[in-house]
Amino acid sequence: MRIGVLTGGGDCPGLNAVIRAVTKSLIRQCEAEVVGIEDGFVGLTEGRTRSLEWRTVSGILATGGTILGTSNRVNPLASPAATEAVLAHARALGLGGVVAIGGDGTMSIARGLHDRGLPMVGVPKTIDNDIEGTDRCFGFDTAVAIVTEALERVQTTGQSHGRVMIVETMGRYAGWIALEAGLAGAADVILLPEIDYDIDAVVAVCREREQRQRYTVVCIAEGAKPRGGTLTISHRVPSSPDPVRLGGVGHVLREQLQPHLRSEVRTTVLGHVQRGGSPTAFDRVLATQYGNQAAALVREGRFGEMVTLRGGEYSSTLLTQVAGRNRCVPPGHPLLQCARQIGVSLGEAA
Ligand code: F6P
């Protein structure tokens, strides 16, 4: 049996850990030949592959990025010619299936290719932690750790200079990173895409803290927006099928706040720092288990599924249940309640 492995979408800590585990498990448990597909679905469209052997994947557990390369916002299903190229290359390579490691876009493509006859297994990856059907995507824990450290570090400047320090995190549709890191990093205000913020409420928190504490730390997700306002777009890439690049809402918030405050307001946009480098121990274990589980699905012939972790149990779900959906922070989530109860503002009007 020959099985392909590819990584799609943005890079993420833990991708190499999955590649390592799925390869080793496929070789050991299924006696499979494993083929790495280069640069995600672009490589499959062009038939660019390399052999993945035991020694190729040894020593990569803790490394960042993906040894296979990836492609972002590319959809071979968007054109019949590209779809046919993918299917033809998969046939020519003799692939009995493909393990696709990626985010919501990758899972949607995997589902589409599976429906067109190429057996697919999915592994959920995104630092945003917003893939439907699983409680945890690998990469999220690492991103939360990085943002938490950043919040603690800017607090030092906030205290010393008496400033309002804004930290902008990733999180396009879902605010999981800002919420968990905001709580772990003792942010005073946490602003999420799921709750449009009331600028008067944020001003009130900062003013009140100016009297008592001298400084305020605000953690804001890139997809957050003011009530009645719009998303902050950093720039557009016209040649991309998904041309919008978010970023800069932390600067917008700074401009909104500054006229109302005595303290200087400063913004730090963390950007790709959150996705770079080595995964945490938690993400290494999660990615390893996901890779091993994906190989088990292949062994059992359970294609069309994505591996999951729900309520502490490893399992799987159908790609049809996942594709095209985002798992946002629900209004009644216990962490939102917790934040409110310990006096962290979520930017809600009084
Ligand atoms: O999906 C993860 C994510 O980190 C988003 O939060 C962010 O908007 C996006 O990727 C950025 O991707 P890119 O590096 O392609 O601009």
C-alpha cells in the first residue's frame, strides 16, 4: 500500500510531529510505503513528491514548520482541470489514500477529493483551534503559551511607564487564543471576534485602572471589531482565492482609546511569532497521537474521516461533519463566565 501525506494551509507548531508519527506508524503498523507530497495541494496538482522513510522523519519531532512545505489558500477543486490533475497524479503514483494535515480549508478540500474517489484522512491543525468536531487542534497550546508570555512581558512596560498595553493575537473567526492566553497572562480586557466590543466599556476599564493600578493590559484577537464597526484588514492579495489578510485592529483600538486617556497607549501585534518554532510538550504529544490515529484509520480503511479529541477521548468524525464550519467560542462558554466573574472585561456594555 502507498499512502501520501501532505500539509496544507498556514504553518503551525506540531506539523512535523504529525508527519513523523503518521509515517512511522504507517510503516510499522501497515507496512505501507509513505510518500510525502510537497507544498500541499499544489504539489499534488503538479505530482511533486518525495519518499518518507523512517530515517527521513527521525529527529523532527520538536522542529517548527513543515518539512514537506505547504501552500495556503489554494483550492484544486476550484477548477476542473486542477481537480483532474490531482486525481491523475494520485492514480499515477498509485496512492491508496492521502493523509491531509491542515485547517478548515484543507478539510473541505479533503472532503471534496474523497467524494471524487481519492480516499482521504484528515488531521486538524490550526493555532486558532476553531476546527469543528474536535476540542483541540495541535498548535493551539503553543500559540497560547507564546501569547501568555508576551502579555506578561508587556505588563512590565505597562507597570514601569504607566501605559495601556494592547497585544493583538491571531484568531480570524474564533477568539480561543485571546481568551485562553488572556486569562493565563492576566489581561484586564479580552476582546474576541465573537463579542463586538463597546469602546466606552473599554475606556471605562482603562480610566478606572489609571486611578488604581497605573497600567492596563488588553488582549485583542485580530478578528475582533467594535460594535457597529468592521473587521480591520491589513491588506489584500488580489491574486489569492481568499484575498483578505486581517491585522491591525490593535492599532485601531489604540486610536480609539488614546483621546480618552491620560496614559500612553501602545500596541504590539504578535503575528506569525505565534505560529513559529518548536511545539510545546502538550502539542508534541497531541500531534503524535493524531498521527498515530490517522495511520490507524488508514489501516482500518476508514477514509473520509478526521481524527479528533473530544472530552479527553481520541476518536474521529466524518469530514462531511467538519468541512465549511468554524468552531467559535459559544456565548455560554465557562471561560467567558469565569472572566466576567473575576472582573476581566470582555468589552461588553455595562
Ligand atoms: O488560520 C490561522 C491563522 O493564523 C489566522 O489566525 C490568520 O488570520 C491566518 O492564519 C494568517 O495566515 P497567513 O499567514 O496566510 O496570512
